Amino acid sequence: MNAAEAQDEKHLSLQNNDQYRALAEQHHQLDDQLHHYTDRHYLSPTEQLEEVTLKKRKLAVKDQMETLAREFGHPLSS
């Protein structure tokens, strides 16, 4: 099995996990919300705070995804 096939197998095994899928969906939703702010040229102080909050939430979800991947023996970064 080459590296690409191993990566595909890892991705499929994680995508079949309900918890991982839910986290991936949440990550995607946060990313969509974040684009609302990053596409703008000016943000009010309230919007800046919301942007920072979204970034932190998105990172926390990504950390949970990585933890779950490690439990499966498939670190996301490799």
C-alpha cells in the first residue's frame, strides 16, 4: 500500500466514526461563519471579538478531531 492509499484508508476509517463526522461538520460550520468576518475590510470591536472567539472554537474542535484521530491510531498531520 502506498502513502496515498494509506491516507485514503485513514480518512475513510475516521469518516465512518459518528463523533469525528460531527466534529468535522462543526469545524466546517465555524469556518463558514469565520469567512463572514475575514472577507470584510473593517470589523467593529464586537465583530473583532466574535472573530477571535470563532477562531478559538474552531481550533478547539480541530484539537478534538486530532485527539480522536490519535485514539484511532491515525494522526491527522501525517
